Amino acid sequence: MLRYTLRRLLTAVPTLFLIVTISFFLMHVAPGGPFDMEKGIPPEIKKNIEHVFHLDEPVWRQYLDYLGNLAHGDLGPSYVILNFSVAELFSIGLKISAWIGAWAMVFALVVGVFLGVVAALRQNRWMDYAVIALATAGSTLPTYVIAPIYQLVFGLLLRLTPVGGWGDGSFSHAIGPIITLGLPQLATVARLMRGSMIESLNAHHIRTARAMGLSDYSVVVRHAMRGAVLPVISYAGPAAAQLITGSIIVETIFQIPGVGRYFIDSALNRDYTLVMGTVVMIAVFTIVFNFIVDLLYAVIDPRVRYE
């Protein structure tokens, strides 16, 4: 396990390096620059601004400078949002996006696993059909449909929660984004858990456990679920990285000051450093969560060994 852990950590570095390199040059290949949107700036002043931010240097030189700064944890200043560095923007928005995303993931995993297990134990009965219908609806309805429906029902008609905004960060402001983000993930988790649980319940070791007189709780929870939960864990890794780093649509509809909106705004404004910072952040979260998933495999499933 130790050798595998060290090997995965070493492979994460070149993976991140490749992502940063491709993203950097793709951003600079695209036409336009961070200061092209400004109207009425004399060419001399524009050249001075570009000189201050080293944008007048060759691309390869800018690339080497960015790698050097990134190695020291410096994501650079924002070219469009003045007086703020990329790290400062993330320190403000990432806490909100991570808090909402983490609770959305917990909501999806807990409810989705429960519904999937119930559907597998009641296969081809009304409860199984109800879970399948819910999972299908959750998978097909996009977040830009779920969010307005939630705002209309719970915000305007029932007046139980605010329609939007973050306010003081209370639970009443966060529950809408959490449900909206979590429902599609919940549907996928329920479908994965149902299918893998049905397969696990029909395995030979489960029949042996039943024949030995083990209780239903022990058969389902201690034996069947250990193997059935593996596909859910595989899905949860990249899904958690996506949720924690923010959802552009949900944060826009609910007017939440998270980091998801930075990606679109920075791409439209050619804010190179903010785009690169967002890419690096998403890549790091994805690599870390996939690494955690691989380690959980060996902990949960005794058949998996990394020797």
C-alpha cells in the first residue's frame, strides 16, 4: 500500500503539469487579450499595462514565469478584477462553493445509497419502480430546470426559503443550492447502488452467508454492501471534485458568490491568470479525490490489494 501511495503521488505531479501546460497555451492561442475589452485606452497606455503584467513578453517566457510562480503557490493577480489576486478571490468564493458542494455530496450519497439498497431488496415491486422513476427524473432534469422550480415552489408560493442570494450563509439560503446540486447526483448514485446491490446479493459468498444462518442485517450491511458500494465510490470521486469547485449554473441562478462563476467570467474577459487558477484548482481536487477513491478501494474490498 505504501509503495502504491508513493507511486500515485509521483504520477500526480506530471499529470498536473500536463494539464497546466495544455491549458496555458490554449488560452494564449485564442484571439484577444485581457485588456482588449477596454474602450478608449490609448495604445501607449495599453502597452504600458501589458508591460507591467509581462504580457508583452514571448509566450514561452510567460509560461516559464507562470510555472515558477505556481511552484511557489502564487497564482498571480487578476487582470480584470483589479486589486485582487487569484488566491484572494478563491479564498472568498471557494469556502462557499466547498460548503455547498460538500453538503450536496453528503445528501446525494446518504439518500442515494439508501434508496438504491431499498430498491435492490424490493426488486420488481412498487418501491423499486418508484426509485427507478425518481432516478430517471433526477438524471434527465437539468439543474437549470430544478433550480427555478425550487424557487417558484419553496421561495414564492410557500415562502419557506429565500429565492436567492447568500445573505449571512444561513441554512435557509443554502438548502436550495444543496438540493439542486445534489438531486442529479442522488439519482445517479441510486441507480448505481441498485444495480451493484442486486449483483452483490446474487453472489456466491452471499448465498453462503445466508446458508450459515447470518441475520439479514449482517448479510446486507456487512457483506453485500461492501462490494456493492465500490461503483458508487468510483463515481463519487470526480463528482465530489465537480461539486466542491462550484456549479456555474446553480451559483448564477441563486446568486451565490462562489468560484463557479469565475470560470465563465474570466474566460469571456480573457483573464488568463484567473482561468489558469480555476483549471489548477479543479485539477488538484480531481486528482486528490481520485487518489482517495483508490485508497478506499483497498480498505473496503479485501480482494483489492496494491502490491
